[in-house]
Amino acid sequence: MKRLVLLGASGSIGLQTIDVISQHPDRFTLEAFGVGRNINAARTILRDHPVPMVCVERAEDAKLLQGEYPHIHFVYGKEGMNKIVTEINYDVFVNALVGFAGLEPTLKAIESGHDVALANKETLVVGGELINRALIENHVRLYPIDSEHSAIFQCLQGSKPEEVRKLIITASGGAFRKLSRRQLDKVTVRDALAHPNWSMGAKITIDSATMMNKGFEIMEAHWLFAVPYARIESILHEESIIHSMVEFIDGAVLAQMGVPDMRLPIQYALTYPDRLNINLQGSLDLAKAGTLHFAAMDEERFPLIPLTYNVAKKGGNLPAVLNGANEVANLAFRQEKIGFLRIEDIIRETLDQCAYRQIQTLEDLIESDREARAYAESLLKV
């Protein structure tokens, strides 16, 4: 029986993680979870998983739920998340949070000796160096949940690092993959949220449309698999059937394929190195899928891809600046305060404004994130 703590339980990845747990009650037990402001989701989860501790975002919600469930300890905010990942007795922390908020609890979980199953991209995008150092110092493991990194992780099994020539991360192209730059100037939030293949949260779906999501995945792959950026590439694959590939030095290319259902990589992160049966939304039918399409990444059409490479290679605080600016611009677009292409402008302008600094501590990253957000938000008023 593997004991789990789950933050981000009310989001897309979180709910699918709950489903995986429910499908295998003999293998997994939920020990604590967090739901942000979605207290109705907390009530629903507690019906089947009566855990001893729950984290919410606001103090007033914790007080409300405490009155309804006096036998459960409700905590709130950043301190509540840190309390859950350090004080509960468990085996694996499943991080399904979205954004920079996922970094600190991941670091705290590692430092308290727990393995991590990671769906929170920003943890490695912003703090990859700190996270990898902590993993080594505390002798724990990190397992990827992102479908692309799970695919690479599966393809690498049984191989040696020196045998890998390059990693190939596939990208669907998002909701606007067939639109020109001129057409992008007119798209709406509703258009952007209509991802053709995956069911994801709103923030990640917008990141998929701008291709920021793919830039983040390139950065994640570097930290997860210790492969230089020069040997990580992305390729357009609109069907999302091949989730990623690994090319080896003898020319062999291994690909992991499957239906676009996140429960598969979630479960593999929790059961590695074993595989279990799982009830997905159908199985892969290659005859029905027919032809698979591939195309080179168009860096003029998707300028955030080369921008991400440049930021990643420079390192320091710049990944934190990149992420902070993106979170502000992404939210502003979802709130219909800016147009779609303005997201790219805000990110570039913020990177130009914030000076490069080396990073040594979590506090350094928090300060760079704060600085980037403040400048990006000032651009919304122009």
C-alpha cells in the first residue's frame, strides 16, 4: 500500500489522480490533500477518502469546513501546504498544483525525505537546480507525470546516459496550430481554451496555445534527464498519439504511444517500475488513427520556443522571471484584459527589464518571481 499526499486535488490532474487511487484501493491510500478555493471538491473527495488533514487557500474556508468535519484538521495557505507535505506520514507527494506556488511544497517534501510525483512544471522550470540538489542530498526520487516526460522516462528504461543522442518532445500545436500570426491577433479566450486533443486546466491550455507549455517542457526535460539543451528538440505532431521519443547513438528511435489520457502517466509515476491495469477512455487503435503527421517546429510562428531556449541556457533568475511574467500575462488574457499576442510582448518586455542574477536559495527565486510579476502587472496598465 502506497500512501499519498496530493496538492491540487480539485484540478484536472488532481481529479484524475483521485480516479487512479479509486481504481486501485488495494495499492494506494490518500493521506491528505489540498484543493485551493474549491471547497465543494473537498467535500466530494472526503466522501470516499476521509483523510486526517486537508489544505484550502483561505482561512475562512478552513474555518467553515472545520465546523462541518470536526474530526479532520483543516489548514490553509502556503503554511498549510508546507505543513501537509512535512508532517503527514506518507510515501509519495503528488504535486498537481499549477504555477510557481508548486515549487516550495515540492522542495519541502523532498527535504523531509519523500519521493515526488510531479505534474507541476514550474517546479523544475524555475528551481531545477535547487530541486536536483535536494534530491541528491535527501536520497529521494522524482517521477514525472507530464505525458511527454513520462514518455521519455519510459523510453529510457534499460539504457545508459551515454547511449542517448537526443530527446524529441512532441507538441500538438494547441488550439491555434493552423492559424497565421495575423489571425492570432483576433482570437478569443474561448477559442484558446478549446484544445483539440487534451482536457487540461485553463492556464495550461492557454500555455499550450502560446507554446509556452512546450518551452517549459524543454526546460523540464533538461533537469529531469540531465541532457544538454542542444540535444533536446520539439516537433509538431497534431494527433498527440506519440507523446515523445528518444533517439539513441545507433540511430534507433523509441517512441511511447497511447491515447491522450493523463491517467496513464499519473499511474506509471505512482507504480514505477510496475504496470497495472487501468480503465482509460478507450485504447489506442492505430488502424483507426490512420496516418500520423509530423512537422518541424516553426519558431517564427511560435517565438516563445526560441525565447525559452535562450532563457534556459542563461539560467540564473531568468527562468523565474520568464515564468512570473507568463503567469501574469496568461491570467490577464483569460480575464480578457489583453489580446493573445500581447502575452508574448509582456514576457519579452519583462525579461528585458529584469537584470540577470545568480540563484542560490529559494528566497532568491521568490524575490525574482515577485519582481517579474510586479513589472509584468505594470505593463497591463499601459
